[in-house]
Amino acid sequence: MNKDLASNGLLSLRRIPRARYLLPVVALLVIGGGYLVYRVGPAQRSDATEPLAAKVSEATLESEYGIHINLLAVIAAGGIIDLRFKVLDSEKAAQLLDTPQPRLAIIAEDSGMVIQAPPDTEQNFTLQDGVVYFVQFPNVSHAVEAGRPVSLVIGDVRLEQLIAK
């Protein structure tokens, strides 16, 4: 029977020792997974790591800090959260954004997951009045969904009850 299979081309390949290919494949998967965790960073539950921030309204964010939130939306098939904000008053906005590492985070109110801005995100904003800035966050584990409530942490303030688009 093996001769029949071999003549049909079904057994024309010699047995390939699979063990020697298994280790490199597993190593690549482990390295690739580690790289993704490093680049994206894990989302964390807010009860353990909730950013300590004063709660403010959108009106307060605009009047006291000179920042207007234009958009907080889930894009790219749910994999990215797009934040766009306009600086109304650069001197006021500097209180939150003109630091070496301004803290930006999104909290999914339903699950309590905290999503930090990626470490390599350009966060040293050159603040100018009337300019719209944007930051894209990885939507880790699809923690934020369109139509669901989220909070936005900018520096030392927390803007609550935003609805992701």
C-alpha cells in the first residue's frame, strides 16, 4: 500500500524530524508575545492601580485647564482608542501637559481597566492655543467599547462620564 501512495506522490516527502523545528517556533512565539506585552503594556484593574486624580467636569477642564476634548473614539476594529483634544489656553493646559512625562490614561468604567498611553507616544506637547492634539491608546483586551462610559486621566485630573464613540 505504501508503494501505491508513494507512486501517487502522497508519500514523496521524507519524514522531516519535527523536533528540530519545534524549539525555534516556540521560541519565536514566546519572544513575539513578550514583545507585544512590552509594547502595548497590560491593562490593569483600577482598584489596584487607579490613578490618583481630582475629579473634574468637562466645563472645569475647559475653564481651569484650557483643554477641550474633541473626540474619544474606538477605531481600527476596536483595537485603538483615539483621543483628540484642543488646547484653548496653552498657559492653563501647561499645568497638566507641560511636564517631562504627562500622565495620560483611559479608564473603562464598566470593567475598571486602566489603559495607559504607550511609553513611546510623543507626549512632550509643544502647547499652542487653538491646536488639536491626538494620542492613540492600544485598546487592550477591548476594554473600551463604543457607547460605553469611560474616564480620562490627564496629569492630576480625572474627567468622568465620557462616552466612547
